[in-house]
Amino acid sequence: QVQLVESGGGFVQTGGSLRLSCAASGRTFSNYYVAWFRQAPGKEREFVASIKWSVSVTYYATSVQGRFTISGDNAKNMVYLQMNRLKPEDTAVYYCATRGLLQNAYNNWGQGTQVTVSS
């Protein structure tokens, strides 16, 4: 099982940027989809973005398309989420997650990192 540790969250004003990092230990991301999810207070956890590691194919939620970019670094075994033009509604705990290529659900999660965007 890949162990995931997120970092990079913080407090930023509307329009600002943050870059989240997800570090993997135990295994590489090679045979996984890696995704970012987020959960705001009182809301369900929602999908943000994902990357199919082996071919670097990416997917985004409509709400972040054009503002967020997911990427990976093979050498460092890291996944990043670059978040630009942040809005107050982006405020949430952001989680990194993985699922195997043949699995239907994300079943391995990090502990999360808080992102707060002030208006």
C-alpha cells in the first residue's frame, strides 16, 4: 500500500495561488491513478483532479478546470496540485488518494491539508 502525505496547504487571499504536494512512500505511483479530493465544512467530499500516472492523462472537475493543474514527478514520486486564481469556495481540506488501475474506487487516502481562501 502506498502511504500518502499531503503538504502545502495554507491561508491565501482570493485570486492567490498555492501548490499542494502529495508524497508517496512504500511504493511508487506507477500502477495507480492519483487524485485530489476536497471536503468543505458541512459538505461531502468531492473530486478535484486526477492523473493516470503511466500515461500522464489528467481529469478535472468542472469547477477547477483552467485554474488547477495536477502533475507528477517520477523521480521524486510526488504529485502536485497547482491552484491558481483561488476563490473562497475552494476552501476545504484537500486529500490525496490512489486507486489501482483495475479498481473502481479510491481506497487509499492521505491525512489531508487545509486550504483557506479569504474573500
